[in-house]
Amino acid sequence: MSAPIAVRRAVAIDAEALSDVHVRVWRWAYRDLMPDQYLARMRPERRAERWRADLEEGWITAWVAEQEGGVVGFAGSAPARDRDAPPGAAELVMINVLEEHAGRGVGRALMEGVEGHWREIDAETAVLWVLTGNERARAFYDRLGWRPDGATGEYEVPGAALPQLRMAKRLR
């Protein structure tokens, strides 16, 4: 039996743990989707500064999933950034779960925390962007009721412009 998953709101002191998980997950989850050089240059210490600032400034609301005393995943939400998103829509900015914890309920627990927040702020719709080739993530979102809404774009990283699509979910 696996240890219980505890989900709580992230605070600035979590920045280093968030950045470590962020880099580790991206190097695993995007291994065949993003340029190797880009992933190799990612540094947790650079991400920690950004996370600390983002959490202190409050543009993103984040949750961490803890298991066995450590952060094993996180999710972040903000008001939807797209001009064509429905008024008052929320956006799942990111969700990252360590490889060794994937498929064990951590992502679902994080989504429950995020969706609880969306209910509290009375959001009717949520959107997210996912790389078109990220089949694992797309299947996860599909199981939770997310559907492509027809919007597409590109996620740009040094050395590549990666196709992505937007998914949406009615919350009430």
C-alpha cells in the first residue's frame, strides 16, 4: 500500500522543491518532445528564483503534493490568459508529477485541489494548453473530462516551436 498523498497550497518557501520537481519532470516528460539541449540547460536554481517571485507576487496559485515527507508533484492555476477564453475562466498553467509517482493518484489529487479552488472562486470554465504530442498528458486530461476546444498554437523553446492545443472543461 502506498503512503497517503497530502495536497496543500504552495508558499514561497516551497520554491526550491517546486523547481527541483519542475526540472526533473520536464527532463522526463518532454524527453522526446523538446530539444535535448534545452532540457539539459534547465537549472533548478534558476527556476527557484522564478517560483519564489511568482508565488510572492501571487500571479499563480500553486499546490504541492507531498508523499513520504517530500514534494512529488505540483500544479499551478491562474486566471485564463487567452483573450478568447470565456470571461472569468481559470487556467491550469501546469501540473507536474515525478516519474516514479506517475500513475499513482498524485495528478488526480492535485487536480482535486485545483478544482476545489476553482469552485471557491466560482469559475465556470477552465482551460489548459498541452503539447499535441504529449499523449500521456492528453490521456490524463481526457479521463478527467477535458476536451479540445479547437484552439491551437505553438509553445516556443530555444530551437523549436512545438504544436500545442487548448483543452477546456466546464466546471458547473
